[in-house]
Amino acid sequence: MLIKTYMVQRLQQCLSDMNEYPKELDLIDKTRVTIRPVEPVDVDGLYEFLSKIPRLDLLIYKDDITKWKNVENWLAASNYGKAFQLVALSEDKIVANGSLHSEGLSWSHAAELKLIIDSDYRGMGLGSQLFNILLYEGLKRHFQKIIVRYMPDNISFTKILNHYGFKPETVLSCYVKDELSSITKDLVIASYDLESWERRFEFYSSIYRQ
């Protein structure tokens, strides 16, 4: 019963007033972060944030997003409606970025979810809560499928995916290569049916109301 109550409280905190930003979240160590959509003024903060992320964690991106021009282009995608992006801030410093990227006209029912967390804020519940918010935003935008790309050694992200039941569709062996170190890694592509998550959300919401 206590476990169920805790899950409901965490879900309710993460998803309450989802239409309202900025949103305040409390992490496991009681650190408070602010979640809001990305803004044009965030370009400097995003550049600083991404430059601190371990290089191997960014290999899933097709472009080098630690370069200024690519950060600007990434930010511009939100302005053109190609992506919905959120940032998490602690004391006005960006500590996480999450996004939903539309898969195009022919795949308008699907979106790719991307999530990056500052190394100092991992293991504190920020990734799972931001993941929840992005799934809810996917429902609001009527996406039916969520796609993720990740490397199998990303243990914390893999735990989140397993929790929701993401199913690996394919593994591309030695597909990702770091040009500086020549390290190659497998790339996993997994998908998730958002209707399954919607049913889970409605179930826990009904428990909370009882």
C-alpha cells in the first residue's frame, strides 16, 4: 500500500497542472528544479550545458550539438514546430533537456524522444519525471508512437525504458563511432505505444481520486 501511495504521489507531482509552465519539481535530495519550454534566450545556457555532457553520451545525435551553430539550429527546430523542447533549471542553470521531435509528414503519428541530464543530477529522479512530462506532451500532440535511440551501456536510461515497457525494434551493431577516439558502439532503436501509457496514467489517476 505504501509503495502504491508513493507511486501515485510521484505521478501526481509530475503530471499535475501539465498545461502550466513553469513547473516546479522536487528531486530525491530535495533539490528543486524548474521545468519550462525552451526559449530563444536559452542558447547560451544550452551551449554551456551541452559542453559539460560526456562526449560519448552525445553520440546518439547525428550532429555535434556541442558546436554553437548546431545548438542554434537545434533551438530553431522548436520555432518551426519540428520539436517540442523542455529545459530543467536549477538556480537559473540548465541541468537537463528533453525533447519530442516530429518524424515528418508521412510519419506524423510518431515522434522521437530525446533526453539529456547533467551528470551531477543523474540518479535523483529528474530523468524519470521529465520523461513522464514528455510522454504526456506526446499525448497532447496526438502522437501514437514514441521512438528512442540509445546505446545499451546507458544503464539509467535503459531502466526508464524498461519501466515503461519500451520494446527494442532493432540493434545496429557498431553503428555509432566517436571520431576522436575511434570507439564504436551499438545503437538500439526502441518504440512505445502511447495508448498503453495513457491507460496507465488513467489507472493511477483514478486511484488518486479514491
